[in-house]
Amino acid sequence: MTRHAEPYRPLADRMRPHALADFTGQSHILGEDKPLRRAIEEGNLHSMVLWGPPGTGKTTLARLLAEQGNAEFLTLSAVLAGVKDIRNAVAAAQQVRDLEGRKTILFVDEAHRFNKSQQDAFLPYVEDGTLIFIGATTENPSFELNSALLSRVRTYVLKRLETAELRSIIDAALADTVNGLGARRLVISGELLDRLAVAADGDARRALNLLEIAADLAEEANGGFVVPETVFNEVISGGSRRFDKGGDDFYDQISALHKSVRGSSPDAALYWLVRMLDGGCDPLYLARRMVRVASEDIGNADPRALTLCLNAWDVQERLGSPEGELALAQAVIYLACAAKSNAVYVAYGAARSDIGKTGSLEVPVHLRNAPTRLMQELGYGRAYRYAHDEPDAYAAGEHYFPEGMGTPNYYRPVPRGLEIRIAEKLAHLRELDRRHSKK
């Protein structure tokens, strides 16, 4: 009888831990006496969402829960499954419960891909305990999962693995003679393994996949198999930085860039700019965001910032890379070093708030234009004081707001940069208004 070879399983799957003691990382939720660790050790199953970057152990944790809790383990991919698949899973869970008295864990990978109706299909069965729902997602559950489902689960946040943790996973795979690569007698220097751990960028699956590719390219030498450095460099080359143009990493990094500028840290601002460019972010998107930063956080403390950002945007559009990216770097460093003021941003928000409260108040008659005789007869523009005909080109005491609104003070310059001078001028004009009111 012909024996069929076992189907190929990737190294990352073969090395998946089957005991909590073998799990690497996530000590913030799996440390001693942490709720999730106790749930796994005691077999107390509850529905949850595991949120974290790729390769941080979401699937492994779900399997550990099932094994420890003697539960049936069913899995669905939100990319491929529909409501019919969910119903089939529910039916299977009901059968396991009725015939064997066991619970069922339904693991949904990429749970954020399910639409609202698909998520709603789980609710009754999560509620009555037919299913223990465990969803894995790389996206923020607050935005991607509906509130009804979130209220029935506990969310655990998984973190990217540290380089040292990845190195320990790599070493374990090289030493394991059953599921790992220990039987291959591989010779790879510690320096190259350290570089592999860095290239994996916090992703254990990526680390093991790269290691397996390198092992497959090893060359026989001196009774063992050596991975030449040139081959190794080819294996780990290419972009390794995590950057999802529509996901949390994107918004987290643009937030870090904005806050580094606001915090007057040119080095950090430059780091995040280059990090996003390196990850594939559209330079024109960054140029647009920098224009926003120039108005929101610098404003009139240094009006040159806005001009410089617009110039950098223009250079990027005209010349492209790398000249345009250098102009963006110049602009972001200037923004970080410039005097800061959010006075314009605050004033704009206050004015919008007042408009929302007061509605469509009429323009005062003396401020209206009077191009026709009827308008003139109705008093349009009458008693308007032309500022250029007044001393210092300022009509002291003139009122420009709708009647009954008073004179709100939205714009309050900060004592930094050019706004120091602006504040001095506004104070002088208000003093002229005060003197005029006493006449």
C-alpha cells in the first residue's frame, strides 16, 4: 500500500504553541493573575475580541482557550463566510451541546470584515451561550464592530512582539527537531538571526516564514547547511514596516506626526514623516495635513509656516520624489520649530458655535451695500464710517456684529511669535474704542 506524505504545513503553523507556558509575549494580559490567563488556566470561557497587529498570537490564544476548556473549535473567515455559514456553525454548536454537553468556540478571523447583518446574526447565540464568540481583528473594534456585539464581549488588546521575543521564537524553531528546523543542522550566525528578528517587525508569523525561506535556500557545507549572508539579505529585503493606508496604523502615525509638530520636536516630526513615506503614504496627503497643522497649531504666530507648506506641496506636485519629499521634510522641521498658537483654531470654533446658536441674524443696515436708489432710501449704508477717512485708518467705536449680539472676543493672540505684536495692536484699538465710548 502506498503511503501518502503528510500535507505541507508552514513552519509558523507547526510551531504554534499548544500550552500557555510556550506562548511568547502579551505579558500585559497573560501575566500571573491576569484575567485572561486565569480564564485559560481554569477553562472559564467567555466571548471576546482579540485586537492586535498580525502575528501577535490571536489565533493561538483562541485555540488555547478551546483546548484548555475542552470546547469544540470552529473557525470562520470573515472574508469568505456569509450568514449561511454562520447558521451552519450555530447548528453544529447546538449539536455538540445537545449530544456531548460541550461548549463551542467560534473563532472569526478578520472579524472587522463582517457587515452589520452578519454581526447581528451572532447575537442571540452569544447571548444564550450556544456559542463562545472569539473575534480576531487588526482594526479598532470601536469603529468596525457594532455596539450590540461589543457589549457582549470583552476586548483584549495584543501588542506587537519585541525583537527579543521574536528572537526567542526563532531560536525555538531552530532547536525543535519535531516541528521545527532542528533536524536540518542549519548554521546561521547570531548577527543574521538578530537582523531577521528586526525585519519581522513585531510579527511572529513573518519571522518564522522568513526563517523557513532562508532554511530552504541553505547550502551544504562542512557537514551542515549554511545560509550565505547574500542569500539571507535577499530573504529579508523589502519593506518590513507596518503601514495600512486605511487602518489604525495610518491614523496613529499621522496623529504622532501632528503631535510631534505641536510639541515642537523637529526630530520626532521628521521621523514620523519619513516613517509614513517609507510605508507608502501618498506625499500629497502629508502635504495637505501639514497645511492644516500650519493653520491649527501655528497660525498667526508665524504666518510664514503656511506659505512654506504650500510651497512644499507645490514642489511635490511639480517634481515628485525625491525632491518633493525633501521639501516636505524642510516644511515639517520648520513647523516643529516655529512659534505655536492655536488662537485662530479656537477663534474659528467659537465663531461657528455662536453662529449655530444665533442663526441667521440680519446684517446691520449701516454695513449693507447700497447700489440702488431704493436701497439708499431704505438707509442701506447710511452712517457707515469709512475707516480710511478716520484717524489711523480706524473707526473707533464702530460696531460690526448683528444687533443684539454684543461684541464677542473670539480671537485671542498668544504671547508667542508675531502674535505678540498682533495682541499689542488689538489692545491699542480696544483702548481707542473705550475712549470713544466715553465721549
